[in-house]
Amino acid sequence: MVARAPRKRMYRTMQGRMVDIEKLRAANESVQAVGNMNVNAKGDLLGPGGQIKTPKEKIIQKYYEQPKGMVSDTPSKGKPMTAPKAETVKTVQKMTPVSPKKTPTPQPKKVDPKVDAEPTPVSTFKSKTVSTTEKKGIDAALDGLE
């Protein structure tokens, strides 16, 4: 079998013009890309003045040499990290355990039932009278507000 030549990617613009994207990319490889990464359109790392500092091939090679999940020992930028001094590690103070304060649990209030007379009707619905001897919860709190 004979290998086929790769197809050219031709795109039609909104105005009907045909554009070859691959040719456009190749013509603008050395132009600095828009953004704050300081790379050109090809992917080369640029230094001051737009000069190529690190080519894309070296960046990719370094990426694939480093095993996945591993971090390099030295940082790529800045100063190398130093180990903490042993003196700062030894100055740990002994902590005494603090016992929590005991708070009394709230007790429910006891309400004395009324001793005199019959219970008073609370509400009337279709000639049925509902009455209670003792109001509880929110009914007892809202009793004097009506």
C-alpha cells in the first residue's frame, strides 16, 4: 500500500474565502503569542527581546523524562530550598490537657393544672367543642398574646 499525502486543511470563511490553516500557522511560528506565558506560537520559551531561550523540543523532552507523579528535588525558579533548623523543631512546649466546663442541662418547667371548675373551650368547629386542661409548647407561650 502507498501512504497518502496528508490532506490540507482548508476552511471557508464567512465571506467565502478559502484559508489554509496549516500554512498560516507555519508562517507565524516565530510571532510572540498573546498572553503572559512568554512563548511564541510554536511553543518555544522566549527570553528578553523575543529571543528563543528554550526550544519546545527540550521542554517536551524534560517533561517526558520526569516520571509521572514525581516532583523534582530542586525548584525550577528561585533559590534551592533549605531544611529547617533542628533548634526550631526541639522548642515544642508541653501542653496540659484542659477539661471542658460542665454546663447544667436545662430542665423542663412544670405547670400546675388548674384545680377549679371545668376546662374552658379553646376553639369551636362545626358545633364541636375542643378543650384542653393544660396548654403545652407554643400554645402556652402564645396564650396571653391574643
